[in-house]
Amino acid sequence: MATAKRIAFYDERFRAARVAPGDIRTMADISHVPVLERHDLERLGIAGLRSPGSWGVRATSSGSLGKRVEFLWPLEQMRWLDAGEERARAWLGSELGTWRLEVRCRPVGMAQALGAALLNATAVHAPSIVDSGVAQRLLRELEHRRPSMIWGVSNALYVVAVALLDEGRTAPAGVCWSGGNLLLPHYRRAMEQAFQCPVYERYATMETGLVAHECPEGRSLHVPAEGILAEIVRADGSPAAPGEIGDVLVTCLRNHATPLIRYRVGDRAMAPDHNHCSCGRGLPVFGSVAGRTHDFLRTRSGELVGPREVVDVVLSVAESVVDMQVIQDAQGKLNVLVIQRDSAHTESDRERIAGFLDRLIQPPEQTRVERVAQIALTPGGKLRTIMSLADS
Ligand SMILES: [Zn+2]
């Protein structure tokens, strides 16, 4: 906060909120600090958020939810992030230098491919997986040598897993680390089967890097707290109660170039009902990621229904469905796109999905369910299971 006070934007906000760096003595005190919104970042840009005399690598967020935002990543932050990432992978049994396959949100150019190769990793841009040639090349590579870890965007890894399983094949890996998008139950099941290994969740954002990662022993998500402070809060910024779903706020403790303090990253998560993980490690426990803030369906009575809940029930009643997207328009109507395997039940499955969603959401008109060959991905290669334009 002392660094942030040298930036006019923060200085004014702290004054308006009557809070000074010396006032923050305990973790609970941070709830007095104003929340940084995404539109603040859009408006300020690097020029408005940069602390005097600082420098760093210019980074941008993906822009999948509107305007791109720019910020700096100083060397100190990158070192702490790299260390946190490596520790997380080591917990899962994948040591630095062993062969890893990475399916990334960010484009993989010559420089990124070379950087990955130097660490004995093969890096692929997630959207390229929809190209069956790329997917087949990956499958051949996976069958040729066993990676210590397969990690990356969950829906892209799922495509590879389904391609294997549909051919009755598997490609064993040491471990699978899923991130970039929610780890939905059908993604986890298919990856476990196809890669013959446990699958763990990774939660990161483009602006802050790794926020939390699943523990192999206790199965909690741990926050690499040396560099990140993560909160789950109500609309007024106060902490969510255990089991309550709130907004995720992240404070980057190692970015003195463009400080992000209580940044509302645009995700919702459920606050944990316990503060300690059974593994005994001291890193704080995060809770569970519920989804992007705009990726919830709104029922007629105003309740929010998240992607995990929708997918879990839809897939249990419609076996032919490989993947899906539910779009809710501004009036609350639902249009569902489904990728289906050929089966005798494709049509009846679509009817069952429509009936289920009509009962759950009670939209103003009957839900339409359409079979498609592909579902459009975000520029980072993510499949948004729910896209909602309904008032929130
Ligand atoms: Zn643990």
C-alpha cells in the first residue's frame, strides 16, 4: 500500500476511504481498502496505474470479457510466480526438466515454443486443438513418450482425452493439471480415464497468475500466499461466510510496478468451510471456483445457477452429450448448443435437456436445444459453458 500511495489514483481512493497504509495490521483490516474494478484498469491503463520509476514486462488480459486491460509484470513478480508454479507442480510429482505437455491460453509463437523446449516442455495454443491435425499430432507424441505432466485449458485437454477414448486408446501421464477454465466433472472423468492419472485443479487469472491450486493429499485449493492474497467477498467487500458464493478479489503482493490491490477478477467462488487443509501445509485454503461472474444462469425467481450444477445434471440425463453451451439472452430465454455422439437417443436427449432446464430456470419461453459440430471458443481457447446476458 505504501507503494500504491505514490500513484495518484490509489492516493485519492485511500484518502476518500479514510484508510492509510499504517491502518492495515491484520488480514481482516484489508476489508477497509477499496476494491479495484476491471473498469478502473480499462480506464487507467499502464500510465494511470504505474508507480513512479518502475518497469516491467507489458502484459495484457485476454479481452474475452470486453476491453483488454494492460499492466506491467516486474521481474520480482515473475520470479515469485515461477517459484509458486514450480512448487505446485512438484507437489504433484512433476519435477522441473521432466517432459511436460502444456496447452496454453496465450498464443505460442517461436519464442514461447523455444522457451518451453528449453524446459523440456511442448507448448500448444489451446484454440489450435480444434484442428484435428494438431490433436492427432499431440496424440502420437503422447503415445511415443510419457509426460510427467499434462497441463492446460480444461476443455482443450478434454478434446484430446475424448479423441483418445473414442478410439479406445489411452495415453498415460504422470499427472494432469487442469486450468484456464473450470474443471467440470465430465472433463475430470474423461482426463482421468484417457491419461490414466489423477487430475488436479489449477486456478489462475491473466492479470495475477496462479491464485490457487489443488493439493494432492487434502484436495483443498491452496493459495501461494507469498505472492498473492485471495479473498472471497460479498458485494459490499466484506468476507463471504463459509459455503457462501462471492466475488474473488486478488491482491498481488509482488507487483510494485502496477499494484493490483483487491482487484475484482471477474470470477465467483465458494468460501471454504475450513481454514486448514488435512495435508498439514500452512498455505491458506481458497475454497472452490464457481465460474466467471457472467457465466451463471438466472432463474425466474432471481437465483443464480452455475455451470457445475447445470453440467452435472444435464450429463446425468443425456448420455450422448459430449459438451455443451447454454446461452441466456437478456429476456431470460435459453438457447443450448450440444455436441453429441451418434446414438439412438440424440433427439430424446435434447428433449430431456430442454425439459430439465425449463423446470430449473423457468425461462419465459421453451428452451431450444440444437445439435452442433463445434462450439465457438474464446480467443484463449476456453469454452464458456454458460453465457448469460440476463440482468445481474
Ligand atoms: Zn493441502
